[in-house]
Amino acid sequence: MVAFASNSLLCRLALKQTGIDAATFTLIRIVSGAAMLFLIVQFRGFSKTDHSSPARPETGSWISAFTLFVYAAAFSFAYNKLAAGTGALLLFGAVQATMIFWGFHKGERFRAIQVVGLIAAIAGLIALLLPGITAPPLPSSILMLAAGIAWGIYSLRGKAARNSITATAGNFVRAIPFAMATALIWLRSIQIDRAGIAYAGVSGAITSGLGYVIWYKVLSDPKGGLGHTAAATVQLSVPVLAATGGILLLHEPITFRYVLASIAVLGGILLVIVEKNQAGKSNTTVSLAAR
């Protein structure tokens, strides 16, 4: 979670305090992430489980790679104006909402308390974006919401992967052409900055590449890996960590509006997740009793 929150801090730090532009940051992040994941797959032997290399076309998919790119690009451009904590809250809220609504679309039925939680989360996001002195810039907020939706779709598609590490490596490689095309479109605005390049490289190789490897390892570990509910719940810490880092490292203020929105969004999502877990346990108990 520290790695994921650090992505927000590194991007905001690079765009605020160095000369690098968002398109270049995105390109370097994706390239460095692809390189790190490629090396991990090659040296740790992950490819042996699915007999594929991250550089081969059969690893990953172009659709997943495009959603990965949309997330990374929208994320970077949004952080031109957003504070680290606000961006992380919008991103996280959109990711969770996308996955919750997908479950509803697939036939999952919500209990009353889950509906209340979902309404609270949506209301919190709306309240954060309402016009006012402390409201974040609307265009950047929309971009971050788009980034969250894209990451939610990417996560849903990734559930079907036989090997999450090799699939992610392949998708990073496939996302490079999209990032290069974006850099070419913004060619006149491109700025090269050593510190900015370093932040983007760390974001791609360490907090994205290695961060994803650690996360997938924790999720899939047969000797005590996190369950889906625990995994979703622990992600509630990301906006809090990003906001704390923004205060300590970037001297960003935390507004009363942000605090209230955070309580509504994170609390609402927590209600949905916990109640879903309780419902699953109840259904399992009933099923076992019927036997």
C-alpha cells in the first residue's frame, strides 16, 4: 500500500517541483515498469508456469494494455493540478465503484446496508467535486476518475489471467506504443528534467513494477495470503497514506471538505466490502447445513 500511495506522491512531486511534463512522465513510467517486470519474469522463472515471455504477443492483451495506458496517462495529466491525497481518493473511489457496479451487473445483489454504503461513497465523491473555494479542479478530477475506471477495468480483466505477473509484464510492454504516441502528440510540450526522469523511473520500476509483484505475491500466497475482502479493505489505506505523504513531503493542505469526503467514500466502500463478506459467509453456512 505504501508503494501504491507513493505513485501518487512521486507523480505529484515530479510535476510540481521538476520540469518534466505529464506525457514524458507516463512514457518513462511505463517503459521502466516494463523493463523491471521483464527482468523479474526472466530471472525468477515466472514464465515457466505459462510458457510465455512478457515480450511475446501471446502474453497479456492489447485491450488490457490500452486500459493500463489510459490509467497511467490520465493519472499523470490529472496530477498537474490535483493534490496527492485528493487524487488518490478520486482514483480509489472510481476503482472500487467500477468493480462494485460490475458485480451488480453480473447479478450480485446488494443488501440494504450495502446500498447505503454505495450511496454514501458516491455522495462523498460528488461533495468533493461540488463548486467551491476548496473544490479540486474539475477537468483534472474527471481525468482522475477516468484513470480509476480504467484501472478498475484492467483489474477485472486481470482476474482471468493464469499468471498475473507475466500478464502484467506483457501488458506494460504492449502499453509502450500508446505512451510513445501520446509523447509524440505532446512533442512541443515535452520537457526533459533529470529529477523528473528519476521520479518517473522509480514510479515505474519500484512502486509500480516491484509493487505489483509484491501485491500479487501477498494475494496468491497459499500459506496465508490475503483474501479478496481483506485485500479490498486494506486498500482503504492508500488515500490516507497519500494524503499524509502530501502533507509531510509536499506541504499540501488537508481541507475540511476532503476529510468529510474521505469519511463518506472510504466508510461507504468499507460497508459494501464487509457486508459482502458477511453475506458470503452466511451463504456458505446455509449451504453446509443443507448438506
